[in-house]
Amino acid sequence: MGPAVFFDRDGVLNDPIVIKGKPFSPMRIEEFSLVPEARASCTRLKKAGFALVVVTNQPEVSRGNLEVEELNAMHEILYQELGIDLVMACPHDSLDECACRKPLPGMLVEASKTLEIRLDKSWLIGDRWKDIAAGEATGCQTIFLDRGYDEEKPVSQNFTRSTLKDAVDTVLRNFSLPNEEF
């Protein structure tokens, strides 16, 4: 079992659509663009031995505003261009009360079983309080990527950074796992 870095998608690996200080997910492939440092950041983490997992809430699917085909096309970009090992998307609205929607840790727990991930040696990088809460619930180290949104911020994250590159630098500086633990 090895470590992973869990990423929220929108605002971490790709640019969100920000309206009046609030972040929103792209609804069409034409709106989906990777943040400039995404490729280099993922490459560095892969070389260090991390599995790369995306855990993303996508409630617009259940609301009927996002087609599954569009969502899958966006995720294919993550697989092809960033070398992501697994993308887990919760298509539910908060009213659905599912176990996979962040802040609940369902997607992280499921990914840990699928890829044999050690959650206690893993990291979560997210740009919203729900991401951080999901990471904390599984024992991951957490990095809040502060994008300056006009909304509630987490209060108990391990680190706060302003860029993905800085977040990855933090992971690589602070990660150590003796080989005998594998």
C-alpha cells in the first residue's frame, strides 16, 4: 500500500468559473482549462511515488445541467494530460444524502480500496472547506489552496497555499515514509 495525493478538481487542477466571488464548475468541454502548473506538478508527484486521485463533487449532473458525456470528456483530459490514476466524481446534489459527496469521505475511502492507498500517508489538496473536511475525516494531511473566493474557509487544514506549485512543494518537503513501512 502506498501514498496518494487527492485533488479536488475545479480550482485546483482546472480553472473554475468565478462569478461574483463564487466558484462554479465548467459545464462544457470548451470551458475546461487546466491551471498552468498542473502538468509539472502532477509529474513531480508521480516521480516521487504518489498515486494521483481526483475527488470531485459534480452536482450539476443530478440537477440536469451537465451531461455525463461532457463530464467524462473533461476527466479524460485529466487522465491523458496529467497522468491521473483515478477520477472519482460524485454526481449527487446535497439533497441526495449520499456517502460520496464531500465533505463526507466516501470517495477517498473508495479510492483507497481500489488503489490500495495508505490514507494516513496521503495528502488532499482542495480549494474549499468541504475538500479539507473530507481529507481530515480520513486522516490525510490537508492543504487548502486559497483562491480568494467569497465563501466560508476551512479552519483546521495542515497548510494553506496560494498556488498548486506551492502546495506540491509543501507535499514533497514534508513527506517521508521509511521503505520498511510499505
